[in-house]
Amino acid sequence: QVQLVESGGGLVQPGGSLRLSCAASGFAFSRHATTWYRQVPGKEREFVARISGAGGSTNYADSVKGRFTISRDNAKNTVYLQMNSLKSEDTAVYYCKRPIGDYWGQGTQVTVSS
């Protein structure tokens, strides 16, 4: 069955960096685009970034453009989200998603605070 497992979240100071990972299994990983979303309690999930199956095409929300980088290693069935210059408003639970079939991971908490 399709599984997506996020990791790498934690507590970081403003201006710091974190790298999130999304490990996938149960499907032909390189054939599918993967997206990152985030959610703050009381708000809807917000699109963060997307990467095509082969990794040649990426898209970002305006709020993270220039600070976050999405990438993937198809040999490891893993998508990454490198987050730099973190701000308090980046605090959220981060989810990865396989759009086709609407599969989500369980999420990983990122907290940006001094």
C-alpha cells in the first residue's frame, strides 16, 4: 500500500535551517509528483512546494520562494524540503502528499522560535 513518512521536524531558532524528508513506499515513486503542504491549527493546509516525478520541474508558494528548496532522490524513494532562513510564521505541521490518489503522510512538526 502507498505510504508516505515524514521526518526531520523540530525546534529551530529564527534564521535557522531544517531539512525535512518524505520517504515513500508502495508505488512507482519516480512516476509521481510529490508536494509539501503545511498546516497551522485552525487554518487550512497551505501549499508549500511541488516537484515532478523526474525532479526536473519545481514550484513554490510565494511565501517560501528563495528560502525553501524541494528535491528528490528517486534511488532512495525520498523527497526533501530544505528550509533556510526560517521565520516564526513557518511554524506548522508539514505534510508530504502524492497528489494522484490524494495520499498524505502523518506530518512532522516544525517550530521556529527563540
